[in-house]
Amino acid sequence: MKILSEPIIFDWDLGNIFKNLKKHKVTVQESEEVFGNEPFIEEDTKHSTVYEQRFQGLGKTKLARKLFIVFTIRNNKVRVISIRDMNKKEVVQYETLEKNS
């Protein structure tokens, strides 16, 4: 799903930076790397609203750390809501998608 314009610009919320680092040990740099490595993205219809679409994606960092990300687009900027390591089911899904792309 192509939803991002080039170049990708990020809009970081300080609370989310610290939450993702403390809870999931994921840095801002790793979060941004996921978008540079062609993640598999789909709309998160469960959490999207009339006012704001949410997206979720599976991707990896430059060091091949596999991450699950939730984000929105505000003012043409990516705003990361949450990012964490993929669970086992997501790893299988990601590897299947990667193999078939």
C-alpha cells in the first residue's frame, strides 16, 4: 500500500518517543529505518476514525530487527504511535509477504 510521499518527514511526540524506548526498547532511529526498508503497510480499520486514518506495518531496521509499527499521517508527516518487536505470528506473516514480493 503506497500512502507515503517522498521524502518521508516525521512528526515525533515526546511522550511516544519515551514510551516506545522504555516499554519496547525501540529508538527513534530504528523507527525511521523501518520506513526506509519498504515495510508492508495496511490501514488499521479497527482504530481509524472519520477524523484520522491509522496504519499498521511490518518492517525491519538496517540491522534486520523485525518491528510492528502503528502510525498516522498528520499534515503529510508520519506520526509514530507505537512500535515494538514483531510477535511470532507477525514474523511468519512478514516473511511470507517478503518472500512473495
